[in-house]
Amino acid sequence: MSLSIAMLSPEINRIGGTAPTTAPAITPPASAGSAPQTSFADTLASMATDAISTIKAGETTATAGMKGQASLQQVVQAVMMAEQTLQTVVAVRDKVVGAYQEISRMQI
């Protein structure tokens, strides 16, 4: 499963002109004492695993295209998805590094 913008925001469909068929579910805010269902580390690890599999699929499809086993359209789609995934990973990394640097500059 690869990371897509639609997974990050259910409202993204409205940009393309398609309206969602059902209203998004509104979840009540979690109380201070309740634990989250998944931790941030688990979410980050899952996203990293998805990114790695997407990039590997792009490489595999590109190799198959060079051998004549995949169409040009399939190769372009896989490579573009891998490129988009890589750009997302780099952006997340930059934000994490920036947050770490900002925390390290805080006075205790």
C-alpha cells in the first residue's frame, strides 16, 4: 500500500471536482487519559515501509520496461509515483530535522 494524498486528507477529492459520496466521520477528541490507537513511531515506520515498497515497485517496473515486459505507460506511472514518494519522504525528513534543530536550540 502506498502513501497517497487522498489518504492524508479526505477533502482532497473536492479539489478535483468530485464530491465525496458520504460525509466524513467526525471522531470525538480523545480524552487526556486515553492512549492513541497507533503511536507516531508506528505510523512513521508504516509510511517508510510503504515508501520503500513504492520505490522498489517503480524500479522493478522500469527494469521490466527495459526488457520489453511492461508498457511505456506503466513505466511512466510507476516512475512518477516513485518520484512523488521520494519527494514526500525528503519533505518529511526535512521537517523532522528542522523540528529536531529547533528543539535542540531551546533553553532548559
